[in-house]
Amino acid sequence: MKNTYIHIPFCTKKCKYCSFISYPNLEYKEQYLSALKSEIKSRYNGELLETLYFGGGTPSTLNFNEINEIIELFNIDKNTEITMEFNPENVFNPNYKINRLSVGCQTFDDNILKLIGRRHNSQDVIKFINSCKLSNIENINIDLIYGLPNQTVEMFENDLKKAVALDIQHISLYGLKIDEGCYFKKYPPKNLPDNDIQADMYLKAIEILENCGFEHYEISNFSKKGYRSKHNLNYWNNGQYYGFGLAAHGYENGVRYSNFTDLKTYIENPTKYLQSNTLKKNERLEEEIFLGFRKIEGIDIEKINSKFEIDFEQKYKKIIAKYFDFFIKTEKGYALNNKGILISNTILSEFLD
């Protein structure tokens, strides 16, 4: 167990597209942090961590002392990737014991930022990134969303160019999803780009970012050389990880588990799971394939054949033949091409039993 995710469930205000488990107040912050520390102390076995990731919610609602006290519970060294999610309206404090930032930019269009309920503007992003660089943070990701209300391909292209101009190391792209529990589900926004326009946005992103020296290494992620997200790569490699905090998920010794999603229930029961599931062999195989195809390099069929005692090409020959034009045959196995990525959910669902 060398990787850890920690959920910080507080936000100053919930964005209109957000369906994550988060609370727009800090009333229970002290109680939550106490429960979180109890959970960590009860389950963490002292391994030297390769990655530690603070997600949310908005982890930057906590000050550097509160974050550092959590970090100090773990065995880390100078090589541990410690990532924390920030919002651009926050002020970065160099006393945070972290070495990687993930900044929720979403778009550089100020009108759209207001429409989706963000609390920052485009200048806040630029100022925040520059302040982090002055504090010697040399590993910065920003998140961008495509398919936002009123957004055109040209507007998204402008977002990408502004992101590149910030001279950052990593960019994550996400198509807008409107799920249960968010404001937009109850009050649908107007002028949403259709699927074809979203596909054009995504393909334009690949073109621009690859031409600007970014490596497209996972469906949603692009990095400069040497700056892939180690934490997220562990997910896509189907690796194990601790999950601590409200609604956090983890994967240990073939068991996937999730914590309570109600804040008060978690505070009262920080060392108990909401649910856990020991994966069967076929479920582990399906996850290996599903997660592996998210990587641009694709899957290693020799590794899969050895690990699960199957003949991949024989077992899935009908799917391979059906979607032949959407795969790339690599030295180690198969990967999705750009056309395949656009319909990846459809293709990958066929590998699920």
C-alpha cells in the first residue's frame, strides 16, 4: 500500500455542476478532522508512501497547519508526490508541505464562470498560478471543462491556449456531466453543446496540447515529460490505495470499500465502512481491462494473460473484430485510437460481463 487518497468535504459554495459529496459550511470541521485522524491511525500501517492526494470538496478550505498535521501522520520522503486541490480564489501559503497542485480553473471565460457558480474569475487563475511559482511549486495541474453552457469550440480553444501560456506541467480535461444531486440536474442550463460539438472540442484539445509539448497519456490527462500524475496512474494501473475520509473509496488486498457519505454518520463511525466488496476473479479482470484502456498506451495482453490465466485475443475476439477500426494494435497489446476514445464507454461496456 503505497498510495493514499484523503477526502476533504468542505466548500465555501457548491458549484452548479457539482454532485460530489461536499458541504458548503465549516460547522463540523474540527469534529471531521478529529474523526479523519482517528480513521488514519486505525488503518494506516506505516508504509512509505509514493503518493498522497487531498481531494474534495475543496481541500484549500483547510489552512496549512490543518493539512500539515494530516501529512505528518504518514511515512513520506522527498520523493513522495503530495497533491492538493485548490480553488483559484484561495491564497497559496508556502508553508503547505505539498509539492503538487491541482487547480480548479474550469474555463477562462468570466461569463461562463459566473453561469456555473464559480467564485473566481480568469485573472484569479493567472495570479494564483504565478504566486505558486514564486513559492517554488514546480508541478501544477489545472482542470478544464468542455461542453459548458454557451461554450463554442473556438471558446474552448481559447481556454486551451491560455492554459498553455501559463507554462504549467499538467492539464486535465473533463466533459461536463450533469448527475443527480447537482443544481443543473434540477435546473438544466440552456445552450449546452451537443455530443458532436463536445467531440470536436476534445479532438481540438489533443491537437493543440500535443503540438505544445504535452503528452496525452490518459483519456482525460496531458502532461509535460516527467510530470504524469503518479497518484492517478496508480488508479489506471489497477493498483491498491488507501481511501480516508467521508465518501472516500479504497482498494486493499482485492477488496474495494467506501466510507459513509453522511457527514454526521462518518464523524460518529470513522473506522467503519459503509460497504466493502471482495472482487471475484472476473471482476478483477474486467477492472484491469476497463482501467487499462483509459491509458493511451493501452493494455498489455501478455501481462493480463499471465495474471488471469486467459487468452485475451481468443476470449474477446468478437469485441476486437466488432470495433477493429477503433483499436490500435501495439507491441504489447491494444489501445484505443482517437475515434475509439470518443465512444470508449460503449466499447468498454462490452468487456463487462
